[in-house]
Amino acid sequence: MVSIFHYIKRLRFTSVIQTWRSTRRARRPVGWRFFILSISLSFFFINVPFAASQNHPVPSTPAELTRGDYQSAIDLLNKRLAANPSDEDAERNLLRAFLGTGRYAQAESSAKGFLAKHANASRVRHQLGEVYAATGRYSEAAGEFERVGRELSKQIGATPARLESDVRRAEMLLTTGREDEARQILQSIVEYHDANAPQIPAAAVTTEDADRLQRMSDRGTTVRVRLKMDAQMLPDSDSFNVVGEIRGREFPDEVIVLGGHFDSWDVGTGSTDDGGGTIVTWEALRLMKKLNLRPRRTVRVVLWTNEENGLRGGTAYRDRYRDQLANHVLMMESDSGVFRPTGFGFTGSDAARAKIEGIATLLRGIQAGKISPAGGGADIGPSVEAGKIPSMSLEVDGNYFLLHHTPADTVDKIDPMDMARASGAIAVMSYVIADLPERIR
């Protein structure tokens, strides 16, 4: 997997050309190559400095490490740590030395030891993600890069470091075939906070069109594209989240939130993105009600509005329930299409993950018991960030990217059996979490 930021950080035009060539060698669809190239060019023209932040400091570097004499640096740093075990700079530099020599087992042990003492050390967590990537553990790497992004999301001056972690996370997701999630991350990066900054137009094309362009390019055809767009921004109008819940019998103020968004692009009917997600989460509550199951805690379903072009539904929920977010036990989103469920992504503490993995064993019968390193969603994101709430997302086995935001996103693509399995998986997971004697933390 090409490290895009290896080129972007150099901020040279040759690096942008190399990004194009490397993505071509990696046989990305041409649409992906244009998209990745646009990101590279954005950084080339804007020339963003890679600044340190409070939790992303740059340690002072020993001369041995600077000139690449890693073994001498390791010997020196071990002596420093023997004399002063709390020498943070020595710990950070020792990790860099281990990475420089390819001693990934020692680097992993060093990073985990540091994070056990300094939970918000974003640079070290990013390096742990690189260890996982180098050793082929791409899902774990994606999870670490996702945590880095969360830690840095609200820090002044941390934007370049956060963008680096976001791009690396997208690369890991691409490597594991999770193209839709990677695309969402990359799309969120193309933002212009300075109205006077040079801007590069960006547009989405269908996978079929991208593949056609790729075939033409492979034949040596010079590709010329004329792009005509009728998209326009219309004045705001009123819209609403739809909310329903089963009140908890013992801890009604503690809440588990499920949901999907009911707005969509107008080129199709939005059945996959995200009508199916709203139905399976709503159905999970209907199943509980039909079976007369009332858990200890409240289970709430929210059908979110305005996910596609503003997240007004997600931010409005956060603002309305801001003083109650501490009592939100978990938030879950289904926004990756309704295909055969394989499990859930989860973001939260190790203790909570252990409980979630135990619950997931109940879903092995329908092959939906896998718990991946990172889970979340656009609509639940504002509340999850504000309240530091554990988050989950339904994971499925299907090519969502072929359908969403296209005329092909129609109800005939929905398999009723997949929808039934997804509803059942969400119902089991959310009910058991809501009915635990003690809430997950």
C-alpha cells in the first residue's frame, strides 16, 4: 500500500507525480487515482506545515538517531532510561529506533508500554498503527489511526497530524476491502476552511464510469472528460429527526441509541444509502416490543435527517441532549448498506470491548460475530465526540460502493434475508448491552 503522506509531507511537485504513478501501479480504479491525486495536489498548493500539538509533540532527537545509527541510539537511550525511567523523550526516541531497524515486536511492546502510562500520546499511537501496518494487521492499524484522529480532532494546531492519521486509516481500510468507509474518510478531508485558499474542484463518478476510464487508459487512449453538473445549493427548509424508544425498566435514564439516516441523494431512491439502515434499526426495536422484551436501560432509535449534506440531524441531537450525553451508554449506526451482516465495528475501552466480544458469540450462528477495531458513523459522530461515548457500526459483506449515490440505489437491490439477519444481529447486540447488570464503560 502506497503511503500517500510519504509524498505529501515532502511538498514537492515530483511527489505528486509519484503519487499518481504509484496509485497506477497499485491498479487503483482511475476514479480513486484522480481522487487521491486531488488530495495530494491540495496539500501541494496549500503547503500546510506539519505542526506539533499538545498530544503530538516532537521529541528532541539524539544525533545517533538523526544520522541513522540506530543501534548506537538504542544503546544510548536504554542507558538514559535505566538512569531515569520517566524520561519520556528517551521512550519516544527508543520507539523510533526500533521502527528504524524493523524490530516491530520491540516497537509494539515499547508503544503499548508508553500508552499504558500516557493514554493521549497521539504520536506514539500513530507509530503503533504503523507497526500494525508493517506487520500486516491492517484492521488493527485502522483502529489505531482512527483513535489518533479522535484524539486530535479538537486540538488547535493538530490538523496536519490528524489529516495524516485519517489518510493512513483510509489506506488500511482500502487494503482490507472496506472501500466505502475509506471513501467517506477521504471525502471529508477535501475541505477548504480558508475561502481565499486555492481550491480544486471535486466530483464523484460511478464505479462503472471509473472502470471504463481505467480500461481506456490501459489501452493507451488519451482520456478527455467533459463534466457537466446541475447540482446546486437550495435554501434551507425544515426537517426533523424521527425518534422512538423502549424505556428501560430499571435505569431508564441510561440510553443505547441505534439508527440510520433517511435522507438520500436524489439520483436513486436511497434504499441502500440509507433506507435499509433506518429499517433494520427500527426493526430491532419492533422485535423487542413484539417479544415483550424490556431491558434494564432505554433503547432509542433515531432516524437521522440531513446526513448527506450537513449533519444537521446529528448536531441537533447532540445539542438537545448535551446535558444527558454522560448517560448515553452506547451509540450505533447502520450506514454501510444492508448486505449479509458479518459483525460490528466497535470503538471504546478494552474492558468494554471484552464485553462486546462476549455478546457477539451469540451471533456466531448467523456468522455475524466478528468485532472489528473501529466503529462509528457520521450521524452519531457529534454526540460520540462530545460525550466520549462508545460507538458501534454494523459491518456487512457487500459492495455498497457500487450502489450508493447512484441511480442504481433502488429497493430491488435489497435482499430480505440479509435485512432479517441484520435486524436480528442489531436486536441481539443492543438488547444484551441494554440489559447488562452494569453499563459498559
